[in-house]
Amino acid sequence: MKPLILRNVKLNPMVAEFVAQYYDVISVEELTDANAASIEVLLTNGTGKAPKELLDRLPNLKLIDDFGVGFDGIDVAECKRRNITVCTTPGVLTEDVADLALAHILALSRQICRAHHEVVSGAWSSGHKKLGLGHKVSGKRVGIVGLGRIGKAVAQRCHGFNMQLGFYDRFLSEDQARADLQKLIGVAPQITAYQSLVELAHNSDYLVVCAAATPENHGLINEEVLTALGPTGALINIARGVLVDEAALVKILQEGKLGGAGLDVFAQEPHVPEALLTMPNVVLTPHIASATVETRELMAQIVIGNLKAFREGTPYLTALAL
């Protein structure tokens, strides 16, 4: 009989194939008092939850192997207290997430989704085209909230569009940001650090959220920030939904105080605030930032590598420093 492994999400096919060689997999719904003590590994992803209540049911848990970079659903404080290792898949999805941020900027500014609808609906060919003029992206101001791996990749791409760069990051100076970007771009770009999110939003045409979803960052993009972005500005969120006050976002959009929004993530996925579904100045995608064949394969390789390390007692590839 194979040892048990617990999953609280649907497994990637590559990961599932590897796991099946060595383990019997059960879901959280199949977890019982009788089998809980034998579980040493939990497989999850960025949307999976591992709160203290679940950890308390797993007295011998040793590893949480996370298929993603987000771990806001995991009680890391409890993991640290109990010496549970948490592994993620950093680095490999950076390019895809940054690409999607630019895709949202372009889709909003050039009204790509609305234009597609006019073509396929026949409005264009019948002479009933209602689409107005879009907006130029090149040369516009972009404000990046959180200049980590993904934030820097977004800045690199925006630099290619000759955009003016600004950022807000409590842990990074302007000089260090410029030096880091020089390594990516080959030249030291002009970039401005802002001391508050409101100030950054006031000086941005596009505000791109790339921050980590730590507890202190929940609701970071609030009504004051959105109002500062203004009636011609746009919010782009490819990080986590809880970083944005969704009620405030809906309100500001309905009042015409914000130009638009491009959202890949939401606070209560897969639920999306109903009011957003019919807004012509909003582009919505179903949390697909890392959803490419190439990146998902790389993520799977890391998850499998960490499982191999667990089985063999060798160092993990990507353990978090808790």
C-alpha cells in the first residue's frame, strides 16, 4: 500500500502522473481522523487554502508543495511554528504575468475586446460601428505597486513602450530600482520612487498592482488611491484580488471617477462582482497570468523536484525562508 498524500486543489497533469507512482492521493473531502496522521505532504496552488484549522488536523505534516508563487492562503506563521516547509515556484512565471499586465493595458487603451465584438457581431460591416477612438500607450505614465520580480519585468516591458516609470515599494530605493532595471534592460532607466500610493496614482495613467498579498496589504488599493488615479486612469491587477477594495473599485467606476480597469484576479474567486461584467471600460480574465504551456511545465518540474527532495532527504529547490 502506498503512503497517502493530500491535495486541496486539482493537480497539474504532470504532477499528478509523478505523484501516482509513489502515493495514493486523497482530497481534503476524503480526509478523516483515521488517515490524517499519515499525511506528511500537502499539494496546493495559489488558490488553495491551508489555514490553521486544516494544519491542526495534520499532526505529522512536513511539507506544503505549492504550485504557484502565491502563498497567502497558507498560514505561514503556523508552518514556521511547527517546522513545516513551504515550497513555491518562483521566477518561472514572472515573464508570463508581466506579459499579461501589458496585454491588459493594450486591451483597455485600444479597446481590443470591444472592437472584436463589433467585428463578430456585424456592427462594423453593417455600418453600425459605435466604437470611439482609443488611447495611445507609448509615452504614457505607468505606476507599479511592488517592484519585485514581476514589477521589474513589467517596468522592463513598459520601458520598451517608452513609458514614464514610477513605483511604490517600501523596501526598495530609487537608486536600487534603477540599478536592478539596468541589469534587465541594459541601460539605467529614469524611474521615480513615490512615498505614498496616492501620490503614485496621481502621477500615473496606468497603475499596475504587482505587490504580495500579505495581510497588511489587503485593501491596499482603496477608494483614495483609485480617486487619485482619476477619470482617465486605469487600474491593472495581475497580483491578488484582495489587494484591491473591490466595492470601492465598482463605486468609482460607476461614478465615472476612474477611466477603466484590467483585472485577472478577484477577492473571492471565481466570483466576480456582477457590476463589472457589463462595464465597457473593464477587461476581465479568469486568473490566467501564468497559464501558458511553457510556464506550467516549468512550475510542474519545480513541484516535482521538491517532492523528490522530500522523498530523498535532499535540500528543497525553493523552500520559503519562514
